[in-house]
Amino acid sequence: MGRTRRLRPGNACSGVTMIGSGRRNWNMLRAYVPGGPWTRVVGPGSTIGGAESGFAHMPLGHRRESLRSLAMELTPNLVPLSRLVGTWAGDGSGGYPTISPFTYHEEITFAFVGKPFLVYTQRTRGADGTPMHMESGYLRHTGDGHLELVLALPTGQVELAEGSLDADADTLTLELDARVWSTSTAKDVSATRRTYRLSGDTLDTVLDMEAVGESMSRHLESRLVRQG
Ligand code: HEM
């Protein structure tokens, strides 16, 4: 394993007009580039060889070349996150002191839309295909390995997360602690702690939360593999 290094400062992030639309799967996001045509999201999941163009089945050398091309298209502050861009899918398991254990299938996309942040979307399904939790937001890398993730949850919570990005030759690790606000009718969640650990084509995720009067405890763990 190489030496772990904290990443260098990058650009600040800004807003963008964008629309997400599902076509054949959940990941086909399109970005509106002001003054330009509707364009496909840039990333291994799209123009540079995603599931549609067979990224997952490319020989390793071609994949590396594809990721290098992607890094050249990303805004400078996102280059350290280039390995994360794309779609990830796999299985997860969940629990909490107050509920019964469960399993789920998860799909996550980190998409580059031509602006200095990544668009994050997550969908989960039960073993029988029934939709479960979903969430979406924006991942900002503001500089010096500092990350910000803003998330909206359909269960009535918003998360404002900040944390760190660490990288070595093999592994990319994102650790994010969030303050959480819940609407008046939602289950009360006050904090979450998320970890995303990327090694090769495997992305491991963990979510702990402080909710419904419980102290910080494990809610979710999943292991996803690159789809594109
Ligand atoms: C992979 C994503 C997720 C899945 C599959 C999932 C699934 C579940 C399931 C099956 C339950 C138990 C039944 C229920 O109360 O609906 C539950 C409860 C709960 N989840 Fe999640 N969840 C996910 C993400 C989250 C996140 C991100 C949060 C918080 C930010 C969260 C907060 C809660 C809370 C507060 C409860 C209720 C606990 C209780 O009533 O004692 N979940 N979740």
C-alpha cells in the first residue's frame, strides 16, 4: 500500500441548472449546459464508456485509458475523485437497535455534469424488487481533501455532511459526518456518519446514525461493484 496523502486544494463549487431523467436505467442523467445543447453526462457511466458502451467489460488497459480521459475532462478539484465517477451496484444489509435486520440491493451513481461538483443519486430495492430507500444530492470537493455532501431524503430528512478525502495508490476513502434535519412528521434523525471506501472496482459503504433517541449505531453496510 502506498503512503496515504491528504489531497490538495481545489476550486470552490457553484450551482448549476440540471435535470435528471431516467431512460433505460436510473443513471441516465443529462445536464443542461447554458448556451449549448443537451449533453450526456461525462463519466465512465456515459460518454467515456459506461454500462452502455461496455466499460465494465473493457480490458483493464482500456479502462485505465478511459479513466485518464475522464480525468482530463473533470474540473481540477474533481480530478482526485475521478475513480469514483460512474455507477456502482451490489447488495447491502441493514439494521438498528429498534428494527429487524434487512437486506437490499443498491445502485449509486456519481455523475460529472460539467460543473465542479458530482451529482449523487442512490436507489435501493428489496430482494423481490420492491423499491426501498432512495436519496440524491451533490458532492463538493472544496479543497485540501475537504468534502461536502448535501443530501435530500424522501423520508423527510436533509443531511449537511462534511468530511475528508484520503487517497493512496490503491484506495480512495471518503468519510463524512452530517448534521441532519427532520421534518415535523419524519422519524427524528440528528446525525449520520458515512464512509465510502473504493478499492479497485469495489466500493464499500457504511452508514451509522443517531436517530429515534439512539446513540450513533450502524444502520447500513453495502458492497458495490463498478457498472460503468
Ligand atoms: C440503503 C438505504 C436505506 C435502506 C435500504 C433503509 C431501510 C430501512 C428499513 C427497512 C427500516 C425499517 C422499516 C422502516 O422503519 O421503514 C428503516 C428504518 C429507519 N431508517 Fe433506514 N434505510 C436506508 C437509509 C436510511 C438513511 C440514510 C437514514 C437516515 C438519514 C435512515 C433512517 C432510518 C430511520 C430513522 C429508521 C426508523 C428507525 C425506527 O423507527 O426505530 N435510513 N430503514
